[in-house]
Amino acid sequence: MVVDDVVTTGGSTLRAIEAIEAEGGKVLFAFVLVDREEGGRQVLEERGVKVISLFTRTELLAGL
């Protein structure tokens, strides 16, 4: 599991996944606090990593 504060494009989360894999690990899912809904979830899921987010940007803005 990779834990990240937000996922936007998926770039930083993907770099963390690649570092884990380089050491022989396997990442099955990423837990993020906020999915900013800018394509990052799709990038990670296309790579085979399930994304679990506590909130989406839409949900946070709806609560304002």
C-alpha cells in the first residue's frame, strides 16, 4: 500500500510505487486523502493499482 495526501496527475504516487517495485515490493492499492479528480486515479488504475480516496474534490466542495 502507498499512502499519499492527494492524487492529481498520479505522478508522485507513481514514483513512490516505482521505488517500492524497484526494491522487490508489490503495490496493490493506493490510499489518498483527496482525489482531485484530474486524471491521477485513472493513471494509477491503468497501472493495476486500485485507488481508495477518503474524499474527492467534488465531495469537499459540495460540503462548503
